[in-house]
Amino acid sequence: MSHPSQSALEHGAAHHGGHDGEHADHGSLRSYLTGFVLAAILTIIPFWLVMGHVIHDTQVTVLVVLGLAAVQIVVHMIYFLHLDTRSENGWNMLAFIFTIVLVVIVLGASVWVMYNENANMMPMSPQYQNHQQGS
């Protein structure tokens, strides 16, 4: 049996990232703490908005909460999942974008189907309409 040469070992370590390159993409303690603080703030603010009835218009509150949720998704992607255009030569980001497109299509189609089902339902019978008006 032949033993691998030193240059082959160095080439293998360089090819697979080695220990230094392998952990270079992982975040530091400061990065994780920054992500944690941002995620906590982005959780507390919507909770405060909803529980304190800070914004009186419900639709505006929903839009603000959804916007903060989208920002929190980005924070999680960057600080915890380490997804960016540099990792895996951009393939991770491309896979993520593809996943988002599929989720948007599935959710959008589901909402569309539910809306059309509701709009095209038969009217309620008179006995149920009277019961609902009396409540």
C-alpha cells in the first residue's frame, strides 16, 4: 500500500476547504448575538403592536407585522443559515429563491382557490340566515 504524499494531502485539504476554510462561512459569537438581538426585537415589536393596539387600523397592523416578519426571515437567513451569494458559488441562494417562488405559487394558488370556493358557494338556507341575524 502506498501512503499519500504530503502534496496530495494539502491538495485534498484545500479542495475540501480544510479546517480553516470550512469554518470561515460560519458565524462568530458576535454574529450570532447580533442575529439573536435583531430576531428578538423583530418579535417583540409586532407583539407590542398587536397586544397594545398601537395602530387602530387592523389592515395597517397586519401589513406592518407581515413586513417585520419578512425582515426577520432575512435576518435568520443571513445570521443563522449563512445564506448569501458567496456560499457554494451562489447555488444555496439560487435554491432558496427557487423554494420561495414555489412557496409563493402554492400559497397564492391556495388563497385563490379558497376565495373562489367562498365566492361560488350556494347561499345559506333561510333558516340559517335568520339564526345568524338573531345572534
